Amino acid sequence: MTYFGQRRGPWGRFFFFPLVAGAAALALGGVVMVLWNAILPDAVHAGRLGYWQGVGLLVLCRVLFGSYGPGRGGPGVRAHGPGREKWLHMSEEERRQFRQQWQRRVRAWGGPPQGPPPTV
């Protein structure tokens, strides 16, 4: 039986996934460095980056802007969240009232006046 065919239990995953994540972060840091050095110095006269600066920039962006892929707060959250089920089961009258409530709230927040409610 090969190594990958064996049962390793939770400890195998415990050590395997952090290693893969660390290797991916280091590889992506190199990609950030190469892209930065290929585009930005000529385009906006930015300085060139070293490898560890690329890794640091990648980590900084992760801290400031969140996830790399779909996850918490991605575009799919609104389309498939619990509010969608409620919206699908509303009658036309309930939807119209819901839109009017939100329009009043937007106006109260100082937003632009809304036109007629959009049709769904």
C-alpha cells in the first residue's frame, strides 16, 4: 500500500494541511514578487520587490482584505443566504412592502431618493 493509501488518522491531516498552506503561501509570494516587478516599476515608478517583501505583501493583503477565494462574505452569500429562502416564499404584496421599507431606510440614511421599486 502506498503512503497516500494508508490511514493516517487526524494527526496526518494536522501536519499535512499546514505544510501545504505554507508552501502555497511561499509560492504565491514569489508570484506576487514577479508580477509586481514586471508591471509596477515601469507603470507607476514603484520600487522593485524582493522575495520576502512579496510574501509580506501577500500576508498584508490577506489580513486587510480577507479570504483568497469564495467564503465568508463572498458574492455567493447574498445569493444563497437565509434571506433568499424567505424572499422566495414571500407573496408579491410582502415583497412590495419589503422594498418600500428598505427605500425608507436608505432615505433616512441620507441615500439618494429611489425611483419605483425594481421588478423581480
